[in-house]
Amino acid sequence: MSSAELPVTLTDKPKRWDFSRDAVTPGRLVAWGSELAVASALVAPLADIPWEAGAGAGIICTGAAAMYEKARGSWRRVTVARAASWLSMTGWLSYTLAEGPSLLKMAFGGAIWATGAAVNIGMDRWGEETRAAEKELDRQLEQGEKIKGAQDSWARLLEDVCGIEGAVADPIVDKWSSGAGETVKITLPAHMNIDALRGYEAALAGALHLPKGGGVSFNAGGPNVPRNVVFIAITRKNMMSGAIPYPKLTPTTINRPVGFGVIGNGDEAGLNLKDEGFIAIGAQGSGKTALMKTLGLGLVRCVDAIVIDLDTSAKMSAVFVNPYLRYGIGRPLIDWPATTADECRLVIQAAQAAIAARKTEYADLLEDEDVDNLPARPDIPAIHIRVDETKSMPDDVLQGIDFIIEEGRSVNVRVSNTGLRATREYITGTMDELTPGRIGLRTNNSSELQMLFPDSGAPDMAIFTDPGTVAYMSTTKGPFQPTPAKAYATMAEAFDEGSDDYTRMQSLFMDAARELSPIRPDMDEVTARAMGLAWTQRWARIIPNLRGDAHGNVTADRMHESVWELYSSWETPVPPALLLDPGEAPATGKGADIPRLTEALIDEDALERAAQQEAAIELAKSAPRPKSNDDLAVELFTAQGGPAKPSEIYPLMVRAGYDKSDRTFRDLCAKLGLQDRLVRGDDGTYAAPESGEVSYAAGRVPGPEDDPDGHSDAPHG
């Protein structure tokens, strides 16, 4: 905060006589030495000196002292005290010289000298404090003039640009820590409110000579702020240029705002997605999909949120599920990516059943905890449904979305939507009326943003100068006015090739799969049971949609080996058309869940093997000379303690630094089998030989390293 206090009077300055050590300076020592030399005139009565000479010397010294203090700019009382001390000494000296010396006169003279010296020492310090106080007064008066000038400038500016007379700017200005601008508090005339400033953002930005990417925005403040008080945020630098890398992938909770970018003052931009959904509107190429990836990362970092995507383009969810489907890393971070019309219908049907079940099954919990809305926690996670390009959804899906928006609020089932436009053709009336969060991206016409922010005024289009720039608000949680923000970048192409940010973004979603899979929650039993086979068999239906051909035919070469083995072990799922028919849908069936490995499922031997594997991985990472892929694979198979499939060892290889493709790793295992460093079983498993490596076994393919004498034509025996 930058503040200016009201000027203080000199009587507010504490006065004191100071004889402290700090008061002794070289200049004062010279002055006091001179006084001591003159005070030696105390012995003058013992000599035969005329009293006129002593009086004349004293008067001269008194005048010199007065002129010295005046030249230093001391207060009048300091000058008077200095002159009085000299005159007292002069009077005593003149009297003693005229009347003759005596012991009593000499003692009285010594007392006068001591008193004068004390007064002069104190006045020296007092005079210095006087000058400091006067300088502070001048500074505060000057600052007060600047504040008054700034207040008058704001009053003239608002009168000239907005036609508002009598506005008063607060003397306290909130300087942003980012250095990009400040916030000014304005008190409008009592009969006005923030609506009087609507539409003047661009005009004020021009009057303030702000650059493109900078701008002006208004905020009415919290509920306790008077209606005629407005906070004007002034962005003086283009904080929207360049890219901001996504921050650390730390776990969080949906009970806090989900961050997706940075506003001009350096604070994180976020929306409270537990209590509200959002609508994101932007033209083609404005960055909606990139924004949804950023918001998706924020949601999957939550330990208490299930994320479901209705994404018929299959773009929004792909980066969250491909690390598992293609590389076998972790688990899919999006819990249900629906990429076909029928799968979207199943999501709507399952969500409606979940809402009904949660309302009845958790009624006692709400009563016991004395709350109106279901709490969000890992054992009862919130459900957030994201809809990409609402206009692409069938009409019955849109009707279902409206129902969920209306009925799912109390049980933590929320919906967020994106669209090209903010018209009823793209956003339904229910979505518009009951979705508090708003995110505006670049549009081809400012009227689109006007429809997205109907009561707040469209933001200045000049802020959308750079990809990733948005304006966002929430009518229930704040900010209550459209606020410019820069969304985090998650793609490497946004950064200079070879930079640290470029390298990190290249593997951001792979890292997210590794780091966040262990903290992703499971659906609570009440909700999962209500959703039925639509939920439990979702992956058996989804994988062909995501990794199959146009007809849903899927083959092993389209996914990681471990995923293919798991997929092959599932029973054929019930077709969506049958599940959508209430009269024909089966009540029970075998699920197709992706297992979560926990210590509770591992016996002591398995835990010991896991510890050996971890040790092998750490040794491989810390070795001064990296282990070869062959040696590392053999060590990990040995640590397994028995036959294992390549798909089980591959994730461990990746963690140790192996970055080849899955197909290459299977080839590596086959090569090690031919060399008898691994023994291959009939079921496709491999194991390390119990007796160690067999140097020259039948069928082994020898390598150059087997000849201790180097290459030769001699046969290998």
C-alpha cells in the first residue's frame, strides 16, 4: 500500500534535552571547545582587566552565537536560549571585574558557566531535531499537495470522460506487487453507483495513455462496501504478453478456488468450482481448448473431485488419458471421457441417477453435520462435468445438462460449458441464468462479450492482444466484474525451444499422470451403485472410441501392452443403446475398472520385491555412469523374484530413465531372452535365471563383448 498521512504540526514533535553520547559530534566538540576557551575568562577577575573589556567581549560572542543559530535555521527559542547563556556570562564577568573578585563571586560564576554549557549542549541537539521536523513538515506538505493534485486530476478526469461531477479519489493507492499498475478507490456522489461508469473502460484507458494489453476495470467491492464506492484497477503494463508456465502439480482440494492463470496484480485467477460452474465463450482459435486443459489440470489436482468430460471432438480429454492408454503411466486423470453422442447420453442418465441417490442416501449426513449442501471430500468427491462446444450436443443431452444444473447443486454435481457464441443457439437459458462463473476469450464481435457479461459491461476488446488472455468473473464468489487475466500455458509451443519451460511443458501431462494418479479419488459407493453399468463398464466402452478405428475396432498396437492385456481381460460391455433403454438394461454385470495398486493388496513378499525394485531404480538414477538398458532390465526382472510380463517392468524402466517406446522394450526383452540373460515362458513372461547369466548356452546369440581377445574368425565354443 502507498499511503500519505495528513500533515502534522510542530507541537506534535517531542522535545527533550539530550546529553546522550550520540549528541557528541566533531562539530559540537569544536563549538564547546571554543566556549570553554572563552569561559577561561572566569579567572579574569584575578587579573587587572577593565570590566569594559569583558563586557565588550561578551557582547561580541553573544552576537556571534545568535548569527550562528540563525544561519543554521534554528528555531527562535533556540537562538534566544543560546544568546541568554552568553549574556548571563557577560553580565557576571562585567560585575566581577567592576567590583573585584571574591570566592563567592567565583563560585557563582562557575554555576552560571555550567548552566550555560548544559543549555548549549541541549540546544544543539534540539536545533537539529528542529530542522529534521521542519524538513518532514515540508515533505508532508509537498506530499499533501501531490495527493490533492491527484485527487483533483481524478475529479476532472471523471467529469470530462464520464460526466460525473463531485467524485473524490481516496488518498491511499494500492500499488500492485507485480509493478504492473494500481487500484484507486473512488467515492462517487451518493446517488450514483458502479453502473455510472459502465462502458467508459476504453475511454478512461485512452485518457490515461495506457498501452494495449493494459486497461481499466471497475469493481464494486464486497458486501460491506457502500454502493457509491468503486475500485478502479489500472493496468499500466501489458501483463498479457508472453506465456506463463503452469505452476507445480501440487495436490489441492476443490473446496478452494481452482486456479487457471494470473491477473495484473500478480494474484492467481481462479473460480470456486465446488459451488458453481462456468461458461467459457470464445471464437475459433481463441484458445478455449487450451483453457479447458488448464482448468482440467486444476480439477484433476483435487483430491476430492471426479471429472467427467462430454467431448465429442476428443481434444479436451486426450492429453489426460493418453499417458495411460499409450504409455501405461498411472491412471486416466479424467474419470469418464465421453466422446460419442450415446456415451454423452449415458453420462447424463448416470448423473441424474447419482443426483437422486445422493439426495436420499446422504440426507442423514446433511442433518448430522447441519449443512444444506453435501460436503466435498475424498470419500464423497464432488462431480464436475465439463461440456466442450455445447452446440455440438444432441437436444436430449442439452435438456439433461439443464436438469443437472438445476438439481445437482446441493449434492456437488456441477456443469461447465464452452461455446463459440453466447447466444441461445449455443448456450441455453438455464445455463445462462444458473451458471455464475463467466470466462470470456477473444470474440469476433464485442456484442458476444456483452451477452456473456450482460449486467457488468463487456471488457475492453483491446486486452485480447495475446493468446491465453481472458476476462473472468463470478456473480456469487467474485470477482464481481470482468477481470482481465492471463491463463497458464500448458503446451511447449508457447515457449522458446530449448528453454526450461519448453522442456517442462513437453512432459507436463506425463508428469501429471505420474504425480497425480495416486491422489485421484474413487467414486463413492452410493453414487457408483446408482450409476450402475454406465459407470463400472465405462472404460470397456471408451477405449475403442479413443484408441480404435472409425468403427471402434481396436488392436494391440494402438495402446500400451499393459492396457491391452487389461482390456482383453474384460468381458464385452453392455452396449450403450441397451443401457439407455430402461426396460432392457441389465441390472448387474461385471465391471471394467482400472485397478489401483495399494499396499493393502500386496503381501509381504510383494512389498519386499517392491522395495528391491525401488532400490534398483534409485541406484540406476544415482550411478555416476548410467546403467545400460540391458543391465537395468535384468536387475528389475531379478528384483521381481519370479516371472513377470514386460508390461509390469516397463513402468519401472521409465521411472529409472528409460525413454524408448513400448515396442522397443518388448524387443529388448526378446533380445535378452535370446542371450539367456532372461528366460522366456510360454505365457509371454520373462524371468531372470536363478544361477545368474549363462555365458555360452545353446541358442544364445553371442556378441562382440564375448571375445576377450577381440574380434577374430575363430568359432565361439
